[in-house]
Amino acid sequence: MKKISIALSLVFLCSIANAQDVRYQEFDHHVTEIVATVFSFVLVAFFILAVIKRILDYRLKNKVIDKQVTEGMAMSVLGSSDLGESRFLNVKWFAILFGIGVGLLVVKYTQPLGIHSLAIMFLSISLSFLGYHFFLARNRENEKNRL
């Protein structure tokens, strides 16, 4: 994962850095479209892989239960089945990306860009994390009430 992030960072730095003496040169929008398309594709692929992994884990657990395997053997096959944090991983990423999207939308309509744009982005991302925290708190409360 580190190699991929370093490679992407180098690509972004090389495309942004211009060794010309022009004071202001507009960034090529084709590069932005390509990067956005690749990022969207990777995001969708990770989502699909996460869904497939959950489905296959569910089927494996059902087969282990049907075969009436001993508890020790089941734990060695399935590993630790702590679903506390990983169960809502997709919800967390939805909240983060939704906050970023809302922040970018607000920044677009409050031109010109400046320090207030950075404050808007920080505020929108922090509000998305706050919403995710409230979601987790409500879910934990529902789990306690169910027991």
C-alpha cells in the first residue's frame, strides 16, 4: 500500500510542478478527469470486494455451523470474529467521503478560494465524523437494549 501511495504522490507532484517561467499556468483539466476516473474506479472496486468478502464469510460461517465443527476448530478456521469496528467500515467511509463532497460543493459556491475554503473543508469532514460517532453510539445503545 505504501508503494501505491508513493507512486500516486509522485504522479501528482510531477503533474503539478511546472518548470516554466510563466507566472500562472492553468492545470490541465484532462489530467484531473483521468485521476478522478481512476479514483472512482478504485473506490467502487474496493466496495465490491468488501461486499463479496462479507458474503463469502457469511457462507463459510453457515457451513461451519451446519457441519457442527468443534469450537476450537471453528475458531482456527474462522479466526477472530470481532465485527465491532469492521462491521461499519463501509458506513465510516461513506460518512468521510460524503463530508468531503459536501465540503467541496460548499467551497465551489463560495468563491474566491482562500483560507475560508480550508476551514469549510475541516468543518465538513469533522461534522461527518461527528455523524459517524452518533451513528455508532446509537447502534451500541440498540445492541444493549436488545440484550
